[in-house]
Amino acid sequence: MALFRRFTNLFRRSRLDRDIDAELQSHIDLFIEDKTRQGMPHAVAKREALLRFGNPTSTRERVAAADTTLSLENFVRDLRYALRQLRRSPGFALTAILTLALGIGACVCIFSFADAALIKPLPYQDPARLVAVFESMSLGPQFHISYLDYLDWKKQNQVFSSLDIYDGSNLTLTTASGLQTATGATVSDGFFRTLGVTPALGRDFTPGEDLPGAPHNVILSYAAWQNRFGSRTSALGQSITLNGIAYTVIGVLPRAFHFVPTEPADFWITLHTDNPCGKERGCHNYSGIARLKNGVSLLTAAAQMRAIADHLAQQYPVADASRSATVLPLSDLIIGKLRPILMTLLAGALLLLLIASMNVASLLLVRAESRKREIAVRGAMGASLLRLLQQLISEGFVLAFSSVLIGLASAQIAIQLLLRLIPDGILATMPYLRGLGLNLHVLAFAGALASLSTLLFCLIPAARLSLSSAGAGLRNALASGGRGFSGTLWRRFGSHLIAIELAMAVVLLVAAGLLGKSFYRMLHAPIGLNPDHVASLRIGLSSARYPKAENIHALELQLSEKASALPGIESVGLTARLPVGISSGSTTFHVIGRPEHDDHVEVLNREVDPGYFPTIGAQIVRGRGFTRHDDAAAPLVLLINQAMAKEFFPNQDPIGKRIAFDPNTNTPSIEIVGIVENIKEGPLDTAARPALYSPLAQSDDDRFYVVVRSALPEQEILPLLGAAAHSIDPSLTLSEPTSMSQRIHDSPAASLHRSSAWIVGGFAGIALLLGAVGLYGVISYSVGQRTREIGVRLALGAQREAVYRLILREAGWLTAIGIVLGLVCSLLTAISMRSLLFDVQAWDTSILASVAVVLAATALLASFLPARRAARVDPMQALRSE
């Protein structure tokens, strides 16, 4: 405290001046009193005092300078002494610094991701008032809204100050070199005003620009403006062609803007309701975003929107039956499943830091015990307790400062490594991770950890020194060198630390085991297809070159024939959507012959050609598959999956049954001709949902995937496949070339589960190592403290096996307590992370038992070496050393 007070005197000069004046005046008064007592007149004594002590201002400056210089000099001297002490114990210094740096680096690394995703505000005005709006149905709570429903919602609600819709779009951009695939979004005219975003250049869409007959305008993302227009302001007013339509550039969005549900979107255009889908209430293809009115809560908004949706379902039973509404914070939509994973990883990192801190605390206590004689000698030679504390604090400062610097450097490296683990396609949909690194929030967090580290390094030795200096502590330390009661006290305290440390290691090991097993189960769960040697390529068509469905189907046949002729190709299939993706693309249906209200629900809808199921390795379990005869001129047929058969046709044979998508119109019914096994159409970590499959030749999609199974490696066949497509029509746009195995590997569910399993597994491995090292340290110190006792036992005839049992028993109790406590905490932790587990119970006994065995074996190995050293103690040597 004295060092701190002296240092602060530099910034509190007025108080220092008052203290110096008071001290100087007391000396003058004593001098005058002494001279007066000797008979000198008071006036003469006063004059002599002023001459002796000099000018008060000059004296004040000299004393202040001496005090400041002395403080700085002592601080520098203490730092040099701390460096010398640590240089004499390099093993201790390196172990303590690296152990704590490891924990700090892990925490800072994971916190940087949590800060970017969970803490950093969204780049919108008052983002807390923004909500996402969806329709809900039996398939889930977040499904698309039809344009006509949107108009009714917008008109009838009283909880939103604004409500708009959007949809991500894959566009075809016409360039000088030909057609290119581009990403974009279709929005209503007030979309950016709802977000509270103003273009950095140009203007926003104006009211009415999303109506039929409105001009076709486009707003560019900042990246598109840079990459395609060289950041030139002359880009405003230029014309670009998207999907064969000329659009005028009217604005550029800010650099920091992003909207995760449509990322990466380069071109933002308004919807135009003159398309057929905009006139059908049953065509659901938009998502909603709204801004809550002031004073309106999320619960109130959700209740009113459900009431409006229920009213529309009664008013339009064909299009909106069984549909309701979902309102959730926009941040929940953007973060999705990332929040629980990040919280789990951050909790794991904090546990690792706590384990590292306990290890360092044990090291500091051992070091404090070993230095008791040194400190006692210095105290006996006149060093004050305050002076000793200052030197210990300087050592703690050096250790903490070094740990934080190394931790920050390792965190920056770890951040870049983790970013590389995220597939590029998924990283593009996480714009909030742009520029991830050591920003102000992360540095503030690191500063808090640095403060705690400094306290850890300083207070433990200081507290130990205070105990040793009390009463006869110095005499005992000089006499015994640290053995006796203080050693026993530390051994007990250190044992408690290690038991807690082992318990936390168990928690991390169980979490890693559950996540790893969950990831394994997810990858090996039945997905209804064989992904090996399967590759796919997306084909985009120009509506100007292929205006009719028959033109599209003719191209599909040409592509199938051309791809089948490529070397190594075993089979070719076409599909409008690939499996293992998002669970979008649904349709309502009604089983002919049943009451309409019984089963007017929605299921996933996919369009495929006859070669698709054989190509991906999906099995037709009953009935037949599609043939080339199932074209636009043939009767409508479809296949359903096993989940749909089980849910809608229990104890019945669905083959031959007929369904209708819109029973109140004159559209013909469709016959079910086969049942296909459940294909994982949605994310890997969700159960198979009811789905139906229609012939691609009976639809008019202008974008589809060519899927091939080849004897050649996928990366070799993809260029050949692209060349074959362009040989038919050079204007075709090609995108998303990938293998099915890579698609599964890079899917969001697989990436998140894999990353969390690896990271927590790494934390668990480090925690296991630190726990073993900590246990080794405690048992080693115990053996050192009990050397005389062990020597006496051996001298009195004890067998060395008994010494083994004595030491291993102590380690066994510590390990058992740590394992039991850890298993209890693990169950509570596992229950809280159930949402992250796939096909794994939180109380998985195989994981719990395996962790207990691994930790017990590791603890046995860590304690065997000290036990062996104890059993080899020479009794005479041990007694002589006393």
C-alpha cells in the first residue's frame, strides 16, 4: 500500500504538499520550543528555525522529488529482484506462466466469438425492437408467408410500427463475358426503413416500388459495389441485367451492413406482385421482419399475430388451414443454434481457466512454503512485512503480465485457426464474424482476466507471508525451514484444490464425450442415401432462352444423356433440391375420400427425375419409382417417404391412394405409386420429416441440380460435368459444384457439432493433463513433507509395499472425491446442454463410466511416481537430514 500511495502522489500533489507542510511545521515548532527552553528569545528562535529549515516551497519540492524518486526506484528494484528470482526458478516460472496463459488464451478466444455473435449489437437502429415473423405449422414454427397473408397481417396488426417481407434469391447476372450466378434478396419497399438502415450512397426504395408496373431498381451491397464497380460513385444510375431484366442501380448499402438470413446477398431488388405466386394465397415464399411499437412487448405481439393467423385460417381454409404465426427476436433468428454452442464453449473455457488458476495457486503455495526460510531470514535482518509484500507483489505482476501477453498472442492464433475450421460456405452466412480478432470488448475482457491473474499471483503469497509472520512464525520458519503445522495446513488446502480441479476435469471430459458421441451418432445415423462417389452441380437457365416448361424439360433430357456419356459415370439424376439442406419447400395436400379438415396439412415437396433415387442410392421400399413416361403429358403421380406413410396412412397401404394439393379447384388429383425410404432432406440433427416427391418433368423449375454417381473421384468428374453442360448451352450458369460427402461434412449441423466436440475435447484433454500434474504436485509435496515420517516407518520395519499403500491411499481418496463430485456436476451440466445432443442421453452411463476409468487411471499414474520415490527413501538418510 505504501508503494501504491507513493506512486499516486504523482497525481495527488496538493495532498502531498499539505502533508509536507504539516511535517515541516511540526519540526519548526519543536525546534522553537527547544531553543526557547534553553533561554533563547522566541523571535530569535523562530528566525533560527526558518534559517535552519530553509524556504518552505523549496523544501516541499525537494521532499516531493525524493519521495517520488524513491518510489520509482523501489518499484524498478523490486521488478529486477522479481526477474532474478524467477530466473533462478525457471521451471516454476515457465510452468506458472504457460499454464495460466493457456487458460487465458482459451477464454479470450472463445469470448471473441461470443462477443461477435451475442454481445456486439446488430448494425440496425434500435435492434432490440426488431422481430422476425413467420407462419407456423405442423412441420415447425418458422415457415414462409404468402404475399396475400402478408398484406392482411400488415393491415390488421396493431403491434408493429412497420412490417416487411424478404426472400433470398439466386440471380443470373449478365456480364460482358456471359451469364454468371449472383446472390441477392427480394424485399418489400420498406425493408430497409424497418431495419433503420440508410444507404451509404444513393437512395433507398420509395413507397410503391414493389407494386406492379414500378421501375426495376437495385441496391448494391458494399462488397458488390467494390468488386463489380471499383467503388466508383458513377455506379449510381448504371444499368445491370438480372434474370434477363434491366435494373437501375439507385444505392449502395453501408460497409457494416449485413442481414444473415439472406447472406451473402450482393443485389437487393424489390418484389413485383405481377408474378403468379403473388396472386395465390397458397404460395408461401416470403419471411417477415417487423419493428415493435414503443411499449409493445414480444408476448403481446405474438398473441395478436396468432389471433390474426387463426382468423385467416378460418377465412381461407384451403390455403391457410392449420397455419398460425411465430414472432421471435431478430437476434434469435440470426444466431439460431449458435447461442447454446457458444455458451457451452465459453463455460468450458472458463472451467479450463479455473483449473489452470488452481494449478498455479498450488504452485504458488508450494513456492511460498519453499521460500519461508529465505523470507524469515530477511525479516530477521530488518525487512518489514510491507517491504516483503511489495517484493512478492512485484513477482506476481511479472508473472501475470507475462501470462496475459502470451495468452493474447495464443488467442489471436487460435481465433484464426478456428475460423479456418468453418467451411467457406457457412462462414459467408456469418457476417458478424468479419474482422474477428482482439477488439476493444475482447481486450477489456482480457484486462479483467489480467486483473484476476494479478490478484491470484499476489494475494496467495502475500496471505501465506502474513500467516508466517504472525506470532512466532518467523522463529518457527528459521528453526524448521517450513515443516510442521504450516506444511500440514497447506497440504490439506492443496488437497481440496486438487479435488475440485479433478471434478472440473470430469465435467469437461463428460461434456466432450457426450458431444463427440453425439457427433458420431449424427454422422452415422441413417440418411437414406449413399454419399460415396456422388457429385452435384447446380444449373441455372435464362428465362428468355427457356420460356416454356417443354423447353426446360428438353434441356434436362439433353443434360442427362450428355452426362451419362462421360467416362466413369454410372448413373445420372436431376433434382430441384439436394438433400441434407434446409427444411424448406413444402406444400399442403388433402387425401381424396377423407374429410377435408382431417389431414389438410403440409409436407416437404421435392421434384426429382427417374434417375435421382438410383444415383443417390435411395431405395424404393414399395411400389415403383418414376420412369421416363411420367412426363407432362402423363397422369400425375408421386412418391412418398416412409415418414409420410406412417403419419398419414397408419395401418393402411398408401399405394394407389390419391391426394390433391387444392381440392377446391379443378386441378386433377395425384396418385401415390411408391414409397421411398426416409432421406434426410433437412439438417442432419433433425428427425426425418414427411415428404413427397413429384416427377421433375411435371414441374417448371428453371434451376435444378445434376447429380451423378461415378467410379472416378468427385473432384475429377465435376469439371467434365460443367464442360458437358456448356457444350449444350454456353449461357447456362453453373454453381455449387460439390460432392455429396463434402456437402454432408460442410453442412451447418455437422460443422457446429464437429467444432464444439473438438474444442471441448481439447479443453478436456488439457484439463486432464493439468489435473494429473496438479495431483502429482500435491502428492510429491506430501511425500516431501512426510520424509521423516516415512523414514521412521521404514526404520521400524515397515515394508515398502506399505509405503506404496500409504501414498496411493491419499491419492485415491482425492481422486475418488474429485470423480464423485465431478460426476454429479456433469449430470447437471449435461442436462443443461441437451439441446446440443443428438441421439444421446445426458446421463449416458458408458460416457460417465469411461470418464471415471480414464481419470482414475491417469490419477494412478500421476501418483505412482511420488509413491515410488517415497518407497525408496533411505531411513538413515531421512533421519540424518533432520
